[in-house]
Amino acid sequence: MSMYKDQVRFMQACGQTIEGFNPDQAGLYAKLIQEEFKELMLADTKEDVLKELMDCMVVFIGYGISMGWNLDRAWNTVWTSNMSKIDPVTGKVEKREDGKVLKPASYKAPDLSKIVGD
């Protein structure tokens, strides 16, 4: 099971394009992202929060597909970058007081330029 592959299947069933940039479709998904995010922020039970979070993920993935981006490649690029925040000696990350992970000297920012340009 893959959220990406499941969304591709759903988009095909909707008659949407799944390859290349589709500006009209991307515009639709951009609007849906705004709607779903608002619903997420208004959710008041854990069940509703989870439902709205999943709806956000669906429209985020749909937007990326509509932009013609290889989301698997993008995920792997960002994942590798995030993992560079882990201290190889301690296996831990350094955090700010509020819990945000800090970027150490070993951090390598993700280069998504080739994915966006594809």
C-alpha cells in the first residue's frame, strides 16, 4: 500500500491527469488544500483531526502529481536531508527549547531543482 499510488488510482478514476504539469488541475488542488487545511484547523476531536489530516495528505499528493513532480524522488531527497540532522555519534538530533530540530553543521539541504525541472 502506498499513499502515492492510491492517489494516482483515485485521480485516474476521476479522469484526472497523472503525468506532466496540468495547471487547471493544480489550481483545483491548491484550492482544495486551502479548504482542507481550514477544516483541519477547526477539527476538535482526535478522530476529526486525523480525518482532516488524511484529507490534507490526499490533496497535497494530488497537487504534487498535478504539478508533474516525481513525489517519490522528492520524498527520498528530503528524507536524506532530514537524516543529515542526526548526529552520527549519538544517533540523536539537537533541538530548540520548543522541540524544533536544529540544523547541525552536517546538515545538507535538499536539492529539489532537478525534480521541479523534470
